[in-house]
Amino acid sequence: MPSRDAIWPAEPHALYTAHGYSPAVRAGDLLFVSGQVGARADGTPPADLGEEVSLAFDNLSAILDAAGAGFDDVVDVTMFAIDPDAVLPVALPEFAARFGDGPRPAVTVPGTTWLAGFRFEIKAIAHLPTGAA
């Protein structure tokens, strides 16, 4: 089994410590990113859904950056939504803006009933470029 290590963004939000999990785990040339919500530094969500979704993508970006990767390296995404009819019209344009024209990663979008006070969460698997941090 390949060795594994935790990846932490430069400015982690409070939820990682409060709940005792790693933002991401690198195993060989794969990066498994924990679900990212739109948490501000103190771990709370903003009131505005657009800001929450954008912040979730920012949190994902910070972890990818810490691993020496970017959105182009992501191969699989799962986006969770409390109210898909309300969240997806906000999340899908953000997804398109972050991932560009493609090829885009494989995507699964299950609806859910609970995200600890958040309305949107994104988790990802990335294939790390050669020589990534």
C-alpha cells in the first residue's frame, strides 16, 4: 500500500480541528479531498447561498494548491445539496467557471437532508501531477 499523508491548506478553517479530520489525504499519486463546505475561517456558513457555494470551491482550491495540484487535476467530484432545486442553479455555473471547458471531471450530485448547517458540499479526487508537493 502506498504511504499516505494529510494535506492542509495554508489557512484552514475551524471545522477540521473541531471535528478531527484531515482536509485531504494524499496516497501515492492520488489526492482524496474531504467534503468542502462554504465555511468561513471560524467554521460558520455565510447567509448568502452564492457566497457559500463560492467559498466551498475556494476551500477546495486551497487544498488542491497545498498539494501542488489544481482543478485540471480533479478526476471525480461529488456535490451534495440540501435543496438541489435551489442549490444547483448556483453551484453548476460555479463548477463550470472553476473547471473550464474540459475535459471536466466525472460528477455525482446526490440530494441530502443534512450538511451540519450548510446547504452545499463538494468532495473531490485528484490525480496529482508528477512532482506535486
